[in-house]
Amino acid sequence: METERHEPVLAIQSGAALGVLRGLHFQSTMKQSKLITCIFGNVQLVIVDVERLSSNFGQWISIELKSEMNVYIPGHYAVGTYAIDDMAIHMGYGERFMAEFSGGIRWNDPDIGIEWSTNHPIVAEKDLNLPGFNEYV
């Protein structure tokens, strides 16, 4: 009898200094569910529903994760993080990363209207150049 083979689930650890904001990231095909655990520090986690057929399309939720807290995020959400203080998180993914399907939405897009814990985060150039929500749509 042949055994079914599965690719291993990817898991990474990521850290950030106080004030660093990353996101909003998602994978458009082969959607990646995530299990995010805060190892230490505090992080504002923001998720935005990017599933066009969802009744919550374009809506967002903000959660403050503290040490040893975790949250499961289905694959049809874009994810952003803001380091409220120095922090580290562990992310386990339900699907492998595929760069060709990697996408994102600008963190401060007024069409979404996310209420971040800051108005002046440290943001990587890659994330500053992401399209707005209406451009994604």
C-alpha cells in the first residue's frame, strides 16, 4: 500500500524592534492559513478579508498579541503586524510560500481605514510601495 506524501508546513520566526510595521501581506493562490504565536513582547496584528466573495470583504480586525498568545488566521486574510515593543513571533503556514502569488495592500490605505497603534511606524520600502485596496480589487 502506497503512503500519501505531503509537503511539510513551513514555519518561521520573525522579530521586530519597537515601531516596525509589516504588511499587509497575503498569497492570492494557494492561500496560506497561519498560526501566529507571540514569543515575547507585544504586537498589533491586523487582518483584512481579501476574499472577494466574502460578506466581510475589505473589513479588518485588530488584535493585540502578548507573550505566549496565539491566533489562527484563515488563508483569505491579508496580515499586517506592528511592534508595540520589541517582539518576536512564530508563524506556521498551512501552504508553502509561492513568490509568484505573493501580494499585498498598503498598510495605511484610506479605503480600508485601519486604526493602527501609531501614525508614524517604521515601514520597509517594499511595503510602502504596495498597491491600495481599490487597486487590488
